[in-house]
Amino acid sequence: MKSWLRQHHYAFRVALARLLTQPFSSLSNITVVALALSVPLISWALLISAQPVVQSMPLATELTLYLDPELDQDQALAVQSSIQSSYGDQLEHLQFISKDQAATRLKQDSAWAAALAALPQNPLPHTLVLRLPTSVDQSTAATQLASQLQSLTGVDKIQLDSDWLTQLDALLHFGQLALFVLSLSVGIIVVATVFNTIRLQALNQRQEIAVARLVGATESFVRRPFLYVGAISGGLSCLVAIVLARIVLSPLTSALNQLAVSYNTVVSLRLPSGGDLLFVSLLIMVITATAARWSVTRHSNF
């Protein structure tokens, strides 16, 4: 056991010495790997920070019923009365918006006013806005109610407030998939960088390796310092990437909050938990050590 510890201690010291004797090359490699790692790390922070905001948004509290454009106001009010009598116990509030009211609201916007003025008649339908009481399963209740109301005579189209949230959830799922692909690409970059670095070190120290073999050094003894070089480089790159991500997330948080304040919410971009960062750092160290072993095995056979 003592012999095994001495060998690893020696390999660790040799690895540090090799990194320190070539500071510019070591710093360049660590910076490249750190920049590559910071991109998925920042993306990861954006995803985990966006999920609570999406989950806290109200789901499907309102349904908007667009009635048949051919219905006059009396017929539209009859549809409102029918819905009130049949489904009033499921509703918190039912509002009728006539086509004239809708047109008046649109005319307050200069972009729509010109368009409406050019039309011979009001093309807007009468509208009913149904608000459901807050409950745990309000999204399911709204969906079921929408399917029942769709079959009513005079109802042309129904829009649920949850539709855009469903699209947002799909967008988050796409972001998770994109993060996985991005992380895989960054992993390939990390492996290629470490592989090339160790290859150059093995070629530069080919005479030292040959002499070590002549005096009886085993292959594991020769390769072990290169593995530590890869692992140490990976660990330092992770630390630098975490620092860079923290620096970048601060202005991003400020910029997003300027937008979020208009939606009465606050966004706080944060890095993953310490446990997750530690696990990822250890994983990167294993990957870089494996890439170093692969490289030195291929390029130390002289």
C-alpha cells in the first residue's frame, strides 16, 4: 500500500512539474477547455432557473370562446345564457365582449385603427371569456370544459390560456435536448484538446520515457504522470469555467429582470447545486484522464 501511494505521489508531483515548466502551454489549454465548458454550464443555469418561473405561472384559468361571426348580439347573448345555466357551477366569472367593444379596443391601437377603418364592416366575432376557479386540477378541468363547449351551436373557436404554456414547456424540453447535444460536442472538444496536449508531451519526452523503460519502469509507471496531467487540467478547467459562468450570469440576471419586471416576476439565474457541480467536475476529470491515457498509449510506443 505504501509503495502504491508513493508511486501516485511521485506521479502527481511529476504532473505538476510538467504543468508548471510549461506555464503558457498549460494555461492556454486550461483556458480553451474552460471556455468550452462554460457554454453548457451557462445554458444549464438558464434552464434550471427558467423551470421554476414556468411552473409558478397560472395554468388554464381562462377560456376564450369566439362565436360564429354570423351571430347577432341577441343570439350571442342567448349562447351566453345557455352556458351560464349549464356550466355556471364550474365558472368563477363569465364575461361577454361584443364585436363593437372589441373593435373599439382595437381602434385605440393606431396600428389596428387604420386597418379596421379600411374594412366595410366589423369582421370581429362576439366573444365570451370564461374564468375558472383556482384549483389543483384546473388545467384538466379547463381542457374538459373546452371539449364540451366546442360542440355548442354558435361556438366557432375556443382558446385556452394553457396553449402558450404548453408551447413554452415544449421549448424547455427542446432546450434540454439542445443542452445534451451541446454538452456532447463540448466533451468531444475536451477530449480532442487533452489528447493533442498529451501527444505533444509524450513526443517531447520520448527520450525520458525510453530511458525509464531501459532501467525497468513499467508501462503504468510511465503513463501515470500523463493521466494526472489530464485530470489536473480537467479539474482546473472546471474551476475556471465555474468562475466564468458566475461572472457572466450576473449581467444576464440584470438584463432579464428588466424584461421580467413587466410581467410582475423576478428571475434569478443561478448555477447548479454544489453537488451537481462537484459530480460534473469529477466526471470531466475522469474524461480528461481517460483521454490522456488513450493518447499516451498511442504515442509512447517508441
